Amino acid sequence: MSDILDEIIKRNINVHRDSLLPLLQEIQNELGYLSDESINRIGQLTGMPTSKIYGVATFYDQFRFNPKGRFHIRVCHGTACHVNESMNIIRELERILKIKQGQTTRDGMYSLEVVNCMGACAVAPVMNINGKYMPAAEVNKIKDIIEGFVSNSSVYENCQ
Amino acid sequence: MNFPIEVNNKIIIARKGETILEALTRNGLKVPTLCHMTELNPTGSCRMCVVEVEGKANLITACSHPVEEWMKIKTHSPRVVNARKTNVELLLSNHPDDCLYCDRNGNCELQKFAAELNIRERRFTGKKNKYKTDPSGSSIVRDQAKCVLCGRCVRTCDEIMGVSTLGFIGRGNTTIIGPSFNRQLNLSSCIACGQCIMSCPTGALHEKRHSADLQHALHNTEKHVVIQYSPTLSISIGEELGMKPGKDLYGIINAALRKMGFDKIFDAAFAADLYIVELAAEMEKRMRSGGMVPMFSSDCPAWVKHVEQTYPEMIPHLSACKSPQQMFGAIIRSYYTTTFHVDIDNLYTVSAMPCTARKFESKREQMTQKGISDVDAVLTTREFNQFIRLNGIDTHQLEPEISDSPFHVQSSAGKLMGATGGLTEALIRTLYSRLAGKEIAQPKITEVRNVKDYKEYYMKIGEFKLGFAIVNSVKYAEKIINEIKAGRDDIHFVEVVACPGGCVNGGGQPFSNDQNIAKARIKSIYDNDEKDPIRFAHKNPAILDLYREYLGQPGGEKSESLLYTTYSKREVSL
């Protein structure tokens, strides 16, 4: 793992604070998230303070600091979804999964991410599990939607 | 190039290239600032310094906008004052509002603005900041709820110290300030220098208080309370008592402490002398036996931590000598208790220092004997001042007294350590006598005084041609360390003080935005050196007595067991 990391960082060794983003994106694409280890490693190899790298990374919603769960749930909080009360969906998901947005359940099954627009405003409020859109989500059906998705999922069947 | 501009219907002269704020300040016009600090890059984020410029639709931040020839500026028009007032009201809207319970009650900049702008009602009721305080650090406590996000601590940590522990985390109204990964301070790369406390306008950063513990010990009749205070303290407490900056209150402090009920009062300048004598002995040993040269100074605990975490491969270069505070702690716990028959279990040692890192140092694992710390409590200058007031001492009615024997004599060499370059100067004086076998003809070495960022000084002592490097703030240490790693060998001693200017500008000193105060204190140190009868650490009779009666000789077996310490690598996110 750290070999891949070093290779990516060494390819971008001349980055400074203003050109840090592509490097962070590349690492996230490779690892799925930005681990503490990867941020420390960027700091060691480029000489940038980790507090600044972490500061840049936390500024953008696109970066995760926990690995994705087996079921990655994204909830839209763009304008159309916001006026259609997507906040309630986020709260309900946080309640059911017992995690906060940006976190992953301890068993590694679910992760929750809030995004700004998924381009499906016509069917707001929208959520998305592992790339599959769930249009016009309703708060009281959230649990059924997740359970339905999980039981139909081949990943889940393979686990059984 | 100078040109006239119009300010408040009057003409003032501005210089090309300076900011509006600089032009106004130079002409004696005061504009309130919050996020601005003269030595830092301007950000214009707090918008307290806004001024009205004719022809511009919006108000302009004076701290970050260059002055231009055509400008007609209004600094206190109703529009400007109203904007400033609204800014402060918005900052207050999520502030915890617990001023009476706040560390900065009475000297908070936010409080000052609220009073100046006459804010008397709550116009905006925002959601209150609710963050847990972080008491994990051994020196510095962070209280995120009181933070106004001015970024002064972040920029100080970055630009002045070069440590970059603190950074902004997140975005918008969920932004917070914290170390990497928003971990606790004790797990971070913080070197505890306390410069962030000095730069914080509110109570979001303050030192960990030891004074309550001390008050209990002081009034416990069984406890034998001994205090050592830094010589920098005597030239730093005057301002708060209404005297001019840099005034030396040496004898007054002794009298005040005696009135408060301390059993023994020692001036830590004695320990500074001891440190210099030991350091010279170690230096000579390294020079003659081919030890690790250059030797790094070890008196600044912030610098020591910086080496341990940033340059662990350079640890062998650090002098093995404990800092003066810890040397004194060890001597009090051993020599003093046996000579004066004090029960070691009832001994309570206090140290008063202009420094926050000393609190961290006293808790270092290597600084204990049989699990007990050599120094029980460390007060900063601010806490010391408050302690004097708490105990109802009127310093104006006190007559100077001398500190207690057997450590009652101090040379002016030890006192030099309060300023950057002072250690080198004092060390050269003692080293000269060791290496050349005679005293130096001119003890005053102006070349090592008032070092700006970094300076090298060469001197031939006996058979050796020695190179000394003086580094003013850890930020400038990187260059010399890289050169040493690359094989540079003409430097033999590197003095590093974490805080720019030296201990006189330490993180435990009274709050002030005035740069000249530190200069006045430095001047006071050098003036004192001119008129002191004892200008060499190794000529201090009390030091000579201590070696004759107890320690044997500098660098001897007893010194090594009591006054030497070890260092270890630290794993932190840099």
C-alpha cells in the first residue's frame, strides 16, 4: 500500500499548497480515502506541514477520511433536494446507521456521504447507494430502501 | 516616494508601497485591528480595520490594501463605525459570553472592542459555540468555543515559529482551528512555546494554570515551599505595576515573595550560572575527546522538543545538560534538602518563568528522580503577577531584599540568557577561561548581541578556532541543521532560542502588542551586565562553594548523575 502511495507522491513531488489538490485526488482514487498515513507521508516527502495538508483536504467535501463501507450511501444536499427536506433523510440515516456523515460503520458495511448535487434534481430528494439512484426518497421508507437494496445485492448473497 | 493623501479632511503624507493602515499608524491615526499583527502577513479577514475610501462602493480593509495617491479616506465615519460595530456584534453572537469566568477577563481584545464600540444590547442571537476544551497539553489549553477565527495563532505558528502545528480545519461556519487531524495538543507537533497564547486576542488559548496548587501548598504548614524565579521576571513584571518597560525589580520580587510566605527564595540566575559552567565543561570535553560537535544548546525546552520530533538524528548533538530550571530543581532536591535538613516528602519546588514550555519540561519523564518531578509547579510571568495580586501584596511599599543563601549570589553572565545570544556570550566568557587558561580581556561581545534571525561568530580561544551560530527562533534552525548534515564543520556551538528575541519575549510574558517592550527588556539585561561586579559564571562565589562542598568539579560524576539528562525521539505528525 505505501509503495503505491510513495509512487504517487513522488510523481507529484514538486507540489506546493496551491497545487496540492490533484495529488490528494489521485491518492483518494487509489485508496478510496485519505488515510492519516497518506497525509503524513505527503508531509514527509514534500516538506509541507500536515496541518496545512489536512486543512486543504477538509476544506473540500470531496475528500473522505474513512474507508468506504461495502454499501456507500450518498445523500444529495443540493438546492432542489434541500428544499425537499433532504436534511431529514440525512438525520434519519445517521440515526439508523448510528454514524455521522463522512463516517463508516464499525463493521465496514455502510458509509454515509453528503454531496452537493447529483444531477437528479427532478426527482429530489435523491439518495444513491453504490451508484444506484433512489429517487424521491421518503424518511419513513429509508429503512426499507436500504434493507431492500442489501437483500437484493449480490455482494450480500456472496457473504451468506 | 512620498505623496499626500486626504484622511478625515486633513492631508497626511503616505509612502508608496505601504498599506493604508501603515500610513495611518505612522501619522498617529488609530484604526482598530483584530486579525492584524505587524509582523505577520495581512489577511484582511476580520474586517475591523475597514475605512471608507471616496469613489469605492465598498469599505476597504486598511491592513491589506496598499495606499494610493488619489485616496480620500474616512476612518471613523458613521458608516465605518457602524460596520465595525456590526462585525463585533456578529462575532459575539456565537461567543460563549462567559467573560467573568474567562482567563482573559480584563485584557481581552474582543471585550475591549465591545466596550469601545458601546455594544449594549444583543442584536443577533446565534447558535452558541459548543466545543470541548482541550486540556491535554502540559503547557497550553485550547478553548475552541472562544475562538474568533482571526487566524493569528495559525500565522504565528507558521510564519514566526515555523512549526505549523495549528491550521484551519473545515470550511465556512464549521471552520475550527486545530492541529493536524484535529487531534489533541499533546499528540501534536506543538513545542509549547506559547507564542500562540501571546497572539490570541481572546481566551481561546491560555496556559495551564499551576497557581491554585501552589496556593494550597503555600498555606500548608507542613510543606516547605521553595521558589526559584527567572531573572527575566524581574525586568518583566514592572509594566503591569505601572512602571516603565524593562525596569529591574530584582530586590522587590524577593521582598514580595517573602511577604507571601515562601520558605526560601532563590534567583534562577544562579542556576543559569551553574548551567553555563556545566555547558562549558561539556563543550571542552567534546572538543578535546572528539565528541559530537557542534553542540546544540539545551536550555530551551521548546527547542529540545523541536529537535526530538523534527531532527531526531541530531539528538546526539544536543547538550546533555539539563536546563537551568531543572538543574536548580535537582540541586534543591538533593544538596539543599540534605544541607538544610528538609524532609524531601514535604518539599514543594516552584519555578516562575517567562515561558510556557517550562511547564512541559517539568513534566518530562527524564526530569524526575524516583518518579517525583524535580519541579512541582511552574508559573508564567502572567500567573506570577496574578499571584502577587491574589495574595494582596502592595509592591509599591516594599524595599529591595536579597535572595536566600546558599544560592544568593548571581553573576550577570547567567542573566544574559534572557536575550538571544546571551548564552553564547556567557559561554564564551567561561569557555575562554577553561581553554585559554586566562580570563577574556573584553567580556562584552557585541557581535552576538541583538541577533536578528541568524548569526555566526568566530573566535580563537587558546589552540581552538571556534565557530558559534546563534539562531533567533526555531524557524531559522533548519538552514544550519541541513548544512551540518551536509558536512559543515566550522561551527562548534549552536544556540537556539525558540521565541524570537529570547526569553524576554517568551510565551508566558504579559500581553502586549508593543514590539518595543521586548527591546527595553533586552537593553535592561545588557545595562545590568555593564555594572555588575561579577560578570563570569565561573567566578560566582556561590557556584564555587557548591562545587567545593557538593558537586566536585564541573562535568564530574556527581554533575553527570544530577545535572545531565537524556532525550528520546518523538513520533508526531509534523
